[in-house]
Amino acid sequence: MSLSLGRLRVRRTSKPEPDPEGRMALVEHLRELRSRLFKAVGAILLGMILGWIFYPQLFDLLREPLDMAIRNLKVQRNVDVKLVFGDVAGPLMLQLKVALIAGLVASSPVWLYQLWAFILPGLHRNERKWTMVFMGSAAPLFIGGVVVGYYAMPKGLNVLIDFTPAGVSNYPSVDLFLSFVLRLLLVFGVAFEIPVFVVMLNLVGVLSSATLARSRAWIIFGIFVFAAVATPSTDPVTMLILAVPMTILFLVSEQIARLTDRRRKARLVAQGIDVDGIERAGRDD
């Protein structure tokens, strides 16, 4: 009995050429999302390690607004204010929390870029030029918001501590105090990112400049309400420190959205598409 074996030929399927417009299948989108998440989380972990190493310096930096508020209050009245730990595991949890926030801030250029890079394939070629604008503004705005919140904090703490009755000591827990500080800094940082995401939504066609113009008054009103709720004190100065820059940034983002819509409309008209008819149909609906 003889057995003859033919040659086994393996046909390799050629890798599909990338779509010139950046379109991808669902599986490719999921792989892209996984890759972007790994890179973002890796950058945050690296920043967290650095935050753990430089924790003593960061702790002194975060405590400085309270020390400034105490010094200002002692000029007016003598208030006994001191930070204390109320839990044995408090120092460890505090160091982990500070390191995590430091990692988020330090790695913000990386994870913001990964977010933008995931959305980038869905944009047209002439819209992808906004990548450098996004990268040049998103991270500085986030860090700038954190800085603004840091310098606004002594004023807010001064107002809050001044409510301490005479003859009563105020010993806030270190963990609760720094949680309050870090939460406030993140609020300021994220608030300064809102205009960037407005422009991003406009680029992908979700939000038009006309919609922004119609809702401008309500959006500005919402900004001031948000600033009043997010700031730590009841004085209007701290609220304005957050609300005024946010309003200016929103107005700038609205102008960028209007410019983007004009260019998009001009491109569609050049392709022979009745843009005005589409807009009228959308208003009728």
C-alpha cells in the first residue's frame, strides 16, 4: 500500500490595504481601542510611580493653600487650625491617592492624545490637521485649569475656615482635606477641557456652530451655575475665577466651530451637494 503525499500549499491572504479615508471594521476599532487604552493606562501608571517618589514635595505643595489661608486668618483673628490623621491606614491611602492624581496630571498629554488618536480615523483628511491644535491646547488647558484652581483655593479656604466659631478648634482630617483639594483641582482641570471637547464634537459632525449660537445664553448661564457649585466657598470672587475663563474659552470654541462649519459647507458645495436644502429640511423636522 503506497501513500502519496501531495505538496501542501498554504495560500497567504494579503493584508488588506488601509482605507484612504481611515474607515475600519468593528474588530479593528476594538483592537484600536484596546491599544489606546493600554498606552493611556501605562502612561498613567508611570506618572503614578513618579508621584509616589515625589510624594513629600507634592504633599507640601497641596498643603500650602491651607497654610496661606491660616496665615491670612491669623492677621484678622486667631483660629486654631491643624491637619490630623484619624485612621491608621490614612497615610498610606493618602499617598496612593496623591500619586494617582499626580499620574493623571503628569500623563495628561499622553492619554489626551490617545483619546484624540482614536477619534482621528473618523475625520476627513482636511480635518485631521486639527490634531496638532488639539495636542497643543488640550494638555496645557488641563494643566492651566489645575493651576488656576490651586491659586484660587486659599481664598476659598479662607472664607470656609472663617466660619469657625470663636473658641473652637478646627482640626480637619488630612485625608478629607486633600480629597477636597484634589477633587477641586480636577474640577478646574476638566472644566478647562470643555471647549476642547466642544470643538471635537463639532469636527465629527455631532455639534454645529448654529446649535452653539442658539444655546449660547443657556450655556453661559450653565457655566456660572457650574462654577458656583464647583467652587469651595460662597464668595463671588472664587466663582468668577472659574466662570470667566470657561466663558471665554467657550466663546473661542464657538468661533472655531463656526470656521470649521464654513469650510465643511464650502467643500460640500464644491461637490455639488445642496447644503441649504439639507439645512432647511433639518429645521423643518
